[in-house]
Amino acid sequence: MGTFVVNGGNPLSGTLTPQGAKNEALQVICASLLTDEQVTIRNIPNIRDVTNLISLLEAMGVEVTNPAKGTYTFHARDVELDYLRSEEFREKGTSLRGSIMILGPLLARFGKGFVPAPGGDKIGRRRLDTHFIGFQRLGAKFSYDHASQLYAVDAPALEGCYMLLDEASVTGTANILMCAVLAKGTTTIYNAACEPYIQQLSNMLIRMGAKIDGIGSNLLTVHGTGSLHGCEHSLLPDMIEVGSFIGMAALTRSELTLKQVSVETLGIIPEQFRRLGIEIRQERDDLFIPRQEHYQIETFLDGSIMTIADAPWPGLTPDLLSVLLVVATQAKGSVLIHQKMFESRLFFVDKLIDMGAQIILCDPHRATVIGIDRQYPLRPTTMSSPDIRAGVALLIAALSAEGTSTIHNIEQIDRGYEEIDFRLNKIGASITRI
């Protein structure tokens, strides 16, 4: 288990360029399974979850090359379906939640697919019903072997249909969309997720020959086609990393420029940080966060306490609530953080309380943060990263605390942030990887 030793309390200064989007990468890499022609994807981040998925596809028989940093080619002309029943595949797939998104492409192209119960963050129950109900509506049969913990889908033929998703699941929408592009007839997906990454996947599928209407809305219409061909695709910057860096700049009293962030795809993210009193200036496609000694949380118009909650796009992504929470600890004012989707994602706040933060964990979904306006700076401590997003929030807290903090289980952070220690050390941080 890896460890970060962080000497905090020093302001940072400089420029950061966000990596390619992790969540988009997992979707579009799986989409390469839909064709036997070459697919080239650029701006792929070198992070654990993505490299594990690429390794999984290679083991399935996909030819993968890496001609340049961040650029990969995928050629899925000889996919070994028998490998999907092997113990090695079960072990690889179990360690990665993104492995669930190979099912849609495999079902569409080969009429069957297998995947083990996927892993990922331990942030509460993350059901897969939306994926499999969608596959069943398209004509697939679903089974689950409790002994091997292997999901299986089988469909001699896929027929387009109308479906109303029970939740606007991003991965569920991506999986069903990749399955529907090769189904016979027209598929209408209502209550679809419409995040920028789903829009990116849709545009990539169109370049491969798919026919999709309604991109950017929650009503997608897919006209099935017989086959898809190769294409080239570039990932968006990772909006979660952009938000993480905004929060880090505020909490550590740093002056940072974030380059080429694709401002138009950030949605409500900058405004939510402004609600905490953080100054953010847009300069073309860059964001500049000046040094701030103090920042004050807004209230609602009637004077009541500010509430920040996650919601499906264009609402706030749940992946940034951990960062917003830690940033609020040193603001002036109070805020209620409401994490609606996952019942275990706020369970890292005890570590912040150990550091001196004033937080009331109301229940598994809500925490009230009483900002202390830097009167009592966070104290260094020893802690462990429970998941990707809580892990980076704890790293931000450690960077702001004067003294030496230790963060264990940093493999969780490595799953979502490329060379985070190296990149932050270049702008003044002191992080040692052990």
C-alpha cells in the first residue's frame, strides 16, 4: 500500500493543465469494441482505472498500441470471447467498475457478453439494474451466477424499442447507447444522462457511422445500423480535476492558472465554487484563481443557510462534493452538503474533524460545515484514502495544514489523478511518495 508524506502550509503558484477525462475515457475505450477497424483516441490519462481497462482489452485480444503520450490505437478484430469465462478475466474485471461498459458493445457486436461483478469505489450501493433492464428491453436475456459472480447477457437479435430509464445513470446510458447503435430499428432512450461525456461518446459513435438524435438532451433517439467503422477521437479535459484544482487553490491560498479547461463543458462547477466565495476569472479557455486570504459562503436570498447538493447534469456532479466540503471548512459561514446518490461518500469527514474542522455529519447523506474563516487552521494528521474523490480532498486538506501529514492507500488517488504528486510538486507542493 502506497503512502504520501505531505509537508503542508505552503502556498502554490503556477500553471496546471487538466488531464483527459477519466469517465469519458472508460466509455470511449469500450466503444472501440464495436468495430473491427482501428480506433485512435487521444488525451487518454495515465491513471490506474484507465490502464487497467486497456490491459483488460488487450487480454481479450484487442491490439493496442501507444504511439505517443496519451494516444492509443485499438483494433478489436480478433476478440477472444472464451477469455471472458476465465478466472483471469474475473480477477481483472472485478477490480474495475468501468469493466461493466464492455457488455453493451459485446452484446451489440457478438450477441453475448460476460462480466464479473465490477469493483470501484466503496461509496455505497451502486446498482446495475439500469444497464440490464435496458439490455432486456432490447431483446437480451440476462443471468447471474452467484457462485462465480459472473453476469451474462445473450441476444440472438437486438430490436430497437422505447425505454424510460429508472435513473439517469451515466454508465447505464453509455452502455445502452453502445448496444442500441447496432440494434435493428429505432431505439428511444428517455431520462438518459446528458453529461458532456455522454455527448462526447455520442459524437464519437456518429463518426463511426451511428445515427443518434437528441445529443445533449435527456431524450436520445438511435437509428440502428448494420456495422460501424473506425474513427479518431480526443477526450475532453477532466472537469473533476478542474474542480479539484480550484478548491486546492482556495484552501492553500495559492495563485493558479488552469489551462485549456473547456469552459463551456464545465457547467455549474465554477459557479458552485463562487458560492463559497472563491474568485474565479475566465481568460478565454483558461481559469485564473487568485490568492485569497479569506472567502465567504453565500446565503440564499431569504438569509437561510446555503445548501450544495448533487444532481444529474446539468446539476452538480457528485464527484466534487468531497472537495467542496473540505474547502468550506476554512470559509466564513456555513453550508449544508447534501450527497444524494451514495450513502457512504461522506464517511471521510471524521478525518477532517481530527484535523480541526467543524463538521456535523447529520446522516449518511448530509453534512453541515461550519466555516471558521481560518481562525483555526487544519492540523496535520495520519489518514487513509477511502476512495478517489475523498482521497484528493484529504490531499488538499493536508496541503493546507502546517506540518507533516501522512496519507495511506494512495492507490485510490492514483485511480483518478495522473502523477498528482509530480505535477503539484512542480508548482511548490512538498509531497513524497513512499
